[in-house]
Amino acid sequence: MNLKNPSPRLLPFTMIALGALIAVKATVIVRSAAFGPGEPARVEAAGTGVVSIAHASPANEPRHTPVQPTSAPPPPVAPSPAPAEPGMSEADRAILLDLRKRREELDAHERAIAAREAVVAAAEHKLAGRVDELQALQKRLEGLESARAARDEANWRGLVKLYESMKPRDAANIFNDLDMPVLLQIMDRMKEAKAALIVGSMQPDKARQLTAELAQMRTKANTPGGSRGG
């Protein structure tokens, strides 16, 4: 056999073997992509008996990593809302603000009332002190009036005693010239026996006038609400 010029009859056979080998490789690649690596590929050359491949040798055949179909990423899960604190509506907020305003107004009103009560208490205390002063002054005036009345009574009693010790005619001569208010005070305090003797010695007109006014004065003194003339 001539090695430099191969026989023309071998060319068709070689081309057929190469075509079969390419077909086998293509089948292996397709099956590896469909079923994964490690799947044995067997190709028999029908009617030729030339090539039989049982397994792809890792040393001679490149291992093709099958492309796994990437699954779509799961849809993002929306985070569950955190339990919100109880909210407040605009109406509730308005009511709360109104209540707060009313509370402030009531507090201000209470403070104003407390201030007025303090002023009233101070005024009452001052008034009570003034009333005490007036009562003390009234008692003092009453004491002074009682003392004055006692002095006046003592003076009248002294005059009465003086005229009672005189002779009735001498006393009558004096009484005829006395003013009626003075004469009434003296005769009202005089003993009846002494007064009768003096009146009997007085001038008739003066005696009548004295008797009438003395009776009127005593009647008025005995009347409720009346007072003794002085």
C-alpha cells in the first residue's frame, strides 16, 4: 500500500466515520443538556461495525456542564405590617384639645375663685377686726354714758337733798323763778311730802304749770318706748 497516496476507496469510508462521530458528539451534547451529566451515550454504526462508543471518556472527551434552567426568583414577600399603636382621628384630636382647653379654663376659673376667696377672707378678717373695735368703742361709750348719767343723777340728788332740807316757803320762792325743765327734774326726784309743802307755797300759776307738766312727763316715762325727760 502506498502511504503517500491513500487509496481513493478509503476516502468515502473516512468521511462517513467522521460524520458519524460528529453526529454522536452532537447527540451526547443534546442528551447531556436534557438529562444531565453521566448519562451514557451509545452510538452504533449501522451496518459498518467500525465505531462503538460505550461511554464518553473524561480524559479524551470534554465534560460539558449542563445548563440548569434558572427558576424565576420568588416574588418578594411583603413584610407584615407591625402592630400599629392605636391612632387618633382628627375628631378625637379636636375633642381632646377642646377638653384640654376646658380643663385649663376650669383651672384658671378655680384659681380666680381661690384668689377672690382669699380677698374676701382678708376683707372679712379686717371687717371682723373693725367690728371688734366698734364694739369696744360702743362699750366704752356706754360706760361713759353710764358714768355721765350717774354723775348727773348724783348732781340732781344733791340739789333735791338741798331743797328738801330748806323750809318749804324758801324753796317755793326759788322754784317760782326756776326754768320748768330744771324744776321738773328736781320735783320728780323729791319726796312727795316735801314736794307737796313746796308746791303749796309756790305761786298758783307756776304751781299749776308745774303739776301739769310733771304729770305729762311721768306718763310719757311709763309709756313703752318713752324716756324720762332730762
